[in-house]
Amino acid sequence: MHLFSRNSLLITVFLLLTIVAVNVNGQTSSFRIVGYVPNWIDVSSFAQNFNFKQVTHINYAFQNPNSTGDLVESNSGLTILIEKAHQNNVKVLISLGGAGSADVPVRTYYQDLISTSAKRAGFIHKIVIYLNKFKIDGLDVDEEGPAINSNYGYFIKQLADSLRPQGKLLTAAVGWGAENIPNSCLPLFDWVNLMAYDLTGSWDLNNAGQHSPYLYAQQMIKEWKIRGVKKENLCLGLPFYGYGFYKMPGSYTYSNIITRFPEAWQKDQVGDTIYYNGMSTIWKKTKLALAETSGVMIWELSNDVKSDKSLLKVISSTVDSVKTSTSNNLQKSKGISIYPNPAGNELFIDHLNSWKTSSIEVLNILGELKKTFQTENGKGKTSRIDISSLANGTYICRLNSPEGNFSGLFIKE
């Protein structure tokens, strides 16, 4: 089964290239890949093994206060996570709240701590101390359900007034209970993460179905734009998990689904019955985000697999290919040319100016590595690679160099 036709892909890439600004490093200055990392996993091990080059921001989840406003949830692995992230120019935010913020007693603590201007100031002071102590780049507010009350807007205003002068980011995750967030405070966020999932779930076994359909993503983007959030301040949420119904009730990580059903990456539904987003849907939603928002948000990164079926690899490869695929100006500035395009059995890559290419990789549009070629580590070289064994289709050609990486799309006919 073909996921898309050649013509539709070329049209999509052309349209997306007209709206994505590319800087001299082949990356957009605005498109974000935000990934949550929960504090109940082995964060230290995660940080040691994670490829931070695939994201722009990490949200460490969650922190919640006690009755006096001290943030008392686990910080396990946070220091090493921040260290590794900052080494890769990835910013780290602390996520405040989560679904647990709706439960008693945490909900009661929140409602009291933001009930007056003086109490809000005291609570925010402790948040700022916490952020500075761990050298955290910002705060993600993920209060949900009944935790969002009439004082939420005042709390966000005072937060923004405190965090802005220190250069800290302020974002929000919105989903359950978001109708109670006043529109007046939305411009105070650097961006808003749309939790475009959990439309249904294992808590409602009589309502079996896809919890994160493509149409729901489209609907949420439209609704939040109507509420006044601009494209450059929206991130589309993508789930790395699913829900089971009937004989298989419960929640399932993507990695668990792939382990149980090895071909699940090609689908959105397996077993009796588990609904989730497979590679094709994640690819399609990433394209939607590139066209309609300024980023994607992922819940959550540890649910992924490290194989060629990785959902994060689909996202990063799609973003990378769209940002750099046919940018002639970028190719000329780097002295790089990939030709012919479309190609037959051979592909030529000129790396003429400053680049010393050490290897060339060919991946399919889902980020699956198909071929690797070693090249002469010299300037002004033209590499000729044999692609005769590749099936017809669209591919990413990635040049790896000490100076950086460059990716471009080509078509094999």
C-alpha cells in the first residue's frame, strides 16, 4: 500500500517550503519539536541514550506544590537531563500540573495558592527559585480539569510578569478543562501545546474508537486559532501511546504495541482492539503541523522505539526534509548540489566549497535508513552513489560532515 502519491508529495513539499523559513544551518528558526519526559521513568538512563538532535525542547513532567507552594515532586535525573540537553542546544522546561493537578489534595493546593495576588506572588517566587536552582529555561503550565478556575488568568499574568524579565519561556498545555482558560491570557504564552488526543480512552470502554484521529487535530488547530492564538504560537500534540478496548482494555505505549504486534507501525488499530497513531498518521500530522502551526509536541518520548519504526524519527526526518529538501539558495550557499532529480540508477552529490563529507545516507520519507555510503573526506569532491537497488519513490539524501548535516529530497524513478 502506498502512503501517498509522488505528485501529492511534491505539491505538499512545495507548499510547505513556501511557508517555512530556512536559516543558514538548514533549520527553521521557529518550528519546534517539543517532547515530554516524565519523572517516573529512569530519566538518567534516558538522558544518556537519547538523541537530543531530534528535538528542540524538553518538558520535564511533572512538578506540583504542597500546601505551602513548595514544588515537591521528584527531580530524579533532572540535572543530567538538563546537562545533556544544553550540550545539544535543547531548552528544558518544567511542566507544572498534569492530570494529577485535578485531584484532591493537589487541586485544593493550587486553588488556594493562586486565590489572591499576595499568595500568587509567594507561589511564583518559589517557582522562580526552583527554575534558577536547576538552570531551567522555562515553565510549561499544564493544569487540567477543575484545577483551572477563575483565578487561572490572574496567575498566568503574574507568572508572565515574573518570568519575562529573566528570559524564561512560558508555555501551556491545553486539553481537558481548557474551555475555562480566559482568552485574555493566551497572548502571554510563548506557545500553546494542543493536547489533540484522549478524545476517548480506557476510562470509557463503551466509547471505543480512535483517541487521536487526524480530524481531531485539524479541529483543535482551528478552534484555538479562532480563540486568537496565532500560527506561530501553536504546537500540535502527537501521542506515542494508545488505548485498548473490548478484550484488551487499558493504555499501551507505542513501544509495547510494536512489541506485541510487529506490523503495527503500518496501522492505527490492532488486536481486539487497540487504537493509536502509527507511522503514516504521525507523518501526516507532522505535515499538518508544518502547514498550520509552528511545532509539534509529543507525549511522551520514552514511549517510542529505537528501531527504524521510531515515531520521533518520522517527525524529525519529515521536518528536516521539508526544511531543506529543495532549497536552491541553501544548496548554493553551501556549494552542494544533488542531481539528477528525478534520478535513475545513479545519484551525484557535489560538495564543492567548505564541506568535508564523511558519509552519505539514503533514507525513505519515514526516516528508515536504506543505504550508507562512505566518501572521500575532501573538499571539492563529487560523490557518485549507486541507487539501482532502491524501489521507485521519494527519498532523503543526508550528507554527514564535521561541519554539520545537510538533507535533500530526491525521487528515484
